[in-house]
Amino acid sequence: MKPKYIQVSCIEGDKIDLRQSKAVIKHKPDLIFLEIPSNSLKPVTKTKSQPKKVTDEFPWVKSDKYVWDNIIQLQKTGHNILVYDIDGPHDLVSFEYKKNIYPYNKKYPYKTTNLFWWVRIYLRECFMANKIKTILNNYKGKKEPVILIFLQSFHWRHVKFLLSNPTQKEIWDYYFKRFKKLSDKDISNLIKKENKTFFKYWTSPINLLNKS
């Protein structure tokens, strides 16, 4: 299989961003991977309605409706599209779990110095990479599918790295070398004290640093 990946970001700001919805019509994808939390690997068939308190606080979330309008429009012409939510589980990602959100530099996420922000990003991206691998391993469609990647660009850079089968040392250096005084054991102990949700996934098989 030789997938054609096309990544399109969405501005997570105070207005609707139509770039992703327009990409659906322009590229006519076979698969779409969404940056939406999920505890399942089943294809999704419609957008999830968000509470008003969520859309009021995060107006860009309403962009999803226009993405789905165009997915449905394309499907009505007979073009089959498989859509998957590939972000991590709800308790790691969802807006309502604000205890999991740590300060970061919105303009330059690579330059953040917050360890727990990086832990959350890393764990989410482990889920993303794992789900993409699993979905494509089970995909029975076209040999050269067009895949729209609706992850933010920095997520997609990281996920592509994880999909390249890096060594554990390469993964450690990529995400955590910036914290030069901390070892794997140090970080694990800090996570255990700081955040039970993070620690649950840090000590699970999804953490690529745990694999022998």
C-alpha cells in the first residue's frame, strides 16, 4: 500500500476555519483521520454534537459541522469515505478534563518547557500512530488511498516520526531530551505524583518507551 497523505490544519481560535471542509471536496479522500478523542477504532459516520458551553469557549469546534456536510455530500455521489477519530481516549484529551491541560506556548509549541504538556502530547501521539497503523493494516480498499490528515501540523510531524519505527532512544531524545536532568525513572515518578490519568497511560503498552 502506498497511501497519499494530505495534512490540513485547523486554526484553534475564535472563529470557524473552513480549510478542512474545503479539502474534502478538493481531494475526495478515501480515508480521513480526525484529531478527535475516541476510545474506539470503529469508523464514525456523523459528527458529534458538542455542548453549547464547549462551542462558546472553543468556537473553532463548529468547523467540524462543515467538514461533515461535505463528507455527506461526497458520499451521496457514491464516493466511499472511511472516517476515524484517532486521538487518544477521552480522559486524556477531552476539553472537560481541564486538569490535564498544562501551560504551553501556543505560537511555538516546540519551545515549551512544561514537562507534563510534553507527556500529554507524547501519549496522544502514541495513540494516533498506533491507530493509524492498525487502521491501515486492516484496510481492504484501494492500494493507493488518498488520506486526509486532519491533525495539527506539529502533531503530524511527530506522528510521522513515530510511524517511522524509531528506536526507544530516538523516541526519548525526540520528546524528552530537552529535560536533560531527568531520566526515564525520574519522569515516571513525577508523572505518578502529578497526574493519575497520565500515569495510567505512561505505564501502559501504548507508551512506546515501555516496549522491550
